[in-house]
Amino acid sequence: MTNQASNYRERKPCLPGPARVFRSCGRSAVLLLGISGLCYGSAFSVSELGARASGMGTAFIATADDGSALYYNPAGIAFQPGIHMQMDSTVIVGLFRFTPSSTPVGQVVPADGYSQAIKPHFIPIASAYATAQISKRITLGMGIFTPFGLSANSTNFHDSDPNLTKFVGRFAGTRVRLETFWFQPTIGYKITDNLAIAVGPAFVHTHIELEQSILNPLGVDDGLKFGRTAAPTVFPGVPVNQAASIISRLLPEGRSRIAGTANAPGAAAGLLWKNDKAKMSFGLMYRSSVVSHLSGRASFAFGDQPYPLQQYVGPNFLPNAFPNQAITGTFVTPATYGVGVATTRFFKTRISTDVRLQDYSKFKDVPLNFSINEDTPGLKNIALPATKLLHFDFRESWNIAVGAERALNDKTTVRLGYLFDGSPVVEKSVGPLFPDSTRHSFTFGATRKVGENEFTFFGEAMKFTDRQTNVAANNYQWTNGDYHNFAYVAGLALRLDVGGFLGKKH
């Protein structure tokens, strides 16, 4: 695998108070996460994990007064009396277009460029939260959410289609799916009436799938590299580079698929200071980087049609050179640091601002380790290295969010927000896996109280800045060109007041 930059009913007993809430929340989360999917954020970050926060442009670090505080600032749960359960669901519709600046001779490009569709077109992202105050100082919480995820599909063709009608950048990737689920129990502690801290160890489950075409006959590596491997067998005595050039043009196009999962630890922490007299609040949050050690399978296919080289090497040569096998790898998600300030001093409106740094500079390479490789004793003509590095070299990403909310009456609150999300994807890594650019999001939302419970919705228009790439190393993968992307996001949340202090009803 190469990348665009470098190559390749049962009845249960009734439970009291907090235990009842956490079990109910867990069941709901399992159902919700079973249908979850991913979208584009800053590279593969997901920001919209709470309907109230999202309606404020995600500026929520210094507010953090519902269940999604477990994501935005865990210390916020310490200021939430009673027992609450919350479920959020967000839906994304992504519109992604790529028009290449150059193509192979004769390539057929759609009039409006290639679609890199999110499939299905409506992608739901779900999260679930529960909080329970157990004393005047201590509150417990449980959050289940997806802070990182990605879904894209450029496979607008069948393998049997003529090459000149297929997606031109398929050798840099055709399909990607990433899911990172955080299961985060949290304890919040009120140091004083105005100051609280929280910490939450997390269990993080990651699932990744990558697909792409292989054996690019015009690439500077790929097909030529395999040609050099096969040269002594196919054309003995012929200079290796000369033989490789011939072999690369006689090969069929192949497809690779790599899928892996990992479980790893993570952690989150927060601090929140609130001063009701000054009508100000200040918050800090931290979410750790997670190093996921993946294990999974790599598979390769070359179609069922004869190809020119087959008469010289036989039908088993390519499957033997690219054996399906177990693989391992490493995938690193960035640490997140955030600071937020909010005030209610003006116009009877809460105004909040967040600044967040995501340390994507840790996302340099993704190593893939093949268990059957060119160095395996007793085997020959294996075309896979012991370790393949996918080079990305991402940079740090800065996010700036501004939001406002105002209560129209004791039942209804409305919100507006803006989010600037700087892309960490450097130019050489822009392609079918990461057709990313800096984005500007405009949001709105509202909450309606029904009794002690709340129903919240939000909407978002997300405009990615148009991006044009021109990187010499990507010329023969045809990922240079114009990227024009837009997304619509909407979400709903239900927050339930389950009980009061120590499980006693208000």
C-alpha cells in the first residue's frame, strides 16, 4: 500500500442512581455507534460531537455544561448537579470534487471532475454521555464518542472498465475508512465553588481500511519496482532497468486492500473556573495522543483476465509475488490542547471563544509491516518489503471557534457560531485519501426544554477553501489539480434529567 505523496432480553435487576444511568447510556451508545460513520474535519478530526456546542461553532471549553463536556472539557461535569443522560446524533452530507491538472493521454475525465463521495451520502455520527453527582465535590461521567474519523470513496469504476475511464488518481488511493472510538470514564472534582478539575482515562478502539490500485505502469516506483523484482525470472540476462520498463507495461492493474484494528489507552483532562459574580468563565482541556498498534490483513487481486506477461510467467506468478497475509502497523492520532473564555456580561447573551491546537506533526508516517516479504527465508520473487512507510508529514492544526447563545424565554435558547479549522495536510499529501483544505464553518442551533428534559438541534455549512496542488512527485499519480469541497452538517440531541443528588429525584 502506498500513499499519494510517496508511492504506496435478558431482564436485569433495577439499579439505583448512577449505575442505572451508566448502564442505560451504554446500551444506547452501542446501538448508536453501530451505525456511526465518519466525515472530513481537519484531516481526520471530528469536531461536532455535541448539538449544543456545535450550534455555538464548537466554542464550548469554558461553558461545558451538558454531557458533551466529557469531550470538550471534562471538568464541566463537576458543575452539573443531579444525574443526566444525553444522546447526540450528527448527519453529514459531503460534496467533494477533484479536477486533475494533467492526465495520461486519452484519459476520460467527467465534465465536472471526479466525485469523491461519502457513501452512504448521509453519514450519521453518534455519541452518548452520562453524568452523576455522587457528592458535593465529586461527579462521575461516562462518554462514548468518535473524535477521529474519515470516510471517502473514489471508486467510481469497476475493475473490468477500460483504464482510461477509471478514476485517474486510483494509484494514490480509492477508498479509506477510519473509525476511532473513545470509551472514557471520568471523575470531576470541585476544588472550590468556582474551580473544578477532571481526569478521564480512556479505552480507544481504532479500525482502518485502505484500498488502492497497484502496479502503476507509468509510476516511478510501483510497476517499475515490481519489474525489477521480476526481471531475473522473466528476462534473464537483460539489464534489470531495461527489463523492468518492459515488464511494467505488460502487467495487469492490481488492487490492494489493507484492514486492521487496534486497542490502546488514552486520556483526557480539564480545568474549569466559573465566576458568577463577574459573569466570566475560563477553561482548559487536553486529550492525549494515542498510538495504535494495528493488526489485520492485507489482500491483493489482479482480476481474472489474461494479461500479456502471463504467457511468460504463468497464472500464479503475481499471486505468489503479492501473497495475502497478516500485517501489523502503527497509527498515531494527535494530541489536542484547548483554551476557552466565555462571558454573559453583554446583551444577556453568552459569548464564548475557543482556541485549540491539534498536534498533527506527530502524524509523519504510517508503517505497515508485511509478515511475508522479500526477506523471508526460502521464498523468492516476493514483491513486498518487510516494512512499507506511508509518508504524510502533517503539520500542526489550529482551530478558532466563536459562538453565542441567548435565552428567548425560560423554555427556548438560540445559538450562532463560526469555526475556523486550519488543515494540517501539506500539499504533497493532498489526494484521494486526504482531499483536505482549511475550512470555514457557520453554525446555528436551538434548544427547547420540555419539563426538565432538553431537545437540541444544530445546522452547519462547511466551506473548504479551494485548493490547487502542483507537486512534481505526484505527477505520475495524477493527484495534482483542483479540489473543491463543501459539506452540510446537522444534528440532534436529547438530554434527560434522570434524578437528583445521590439519585434522589428533585
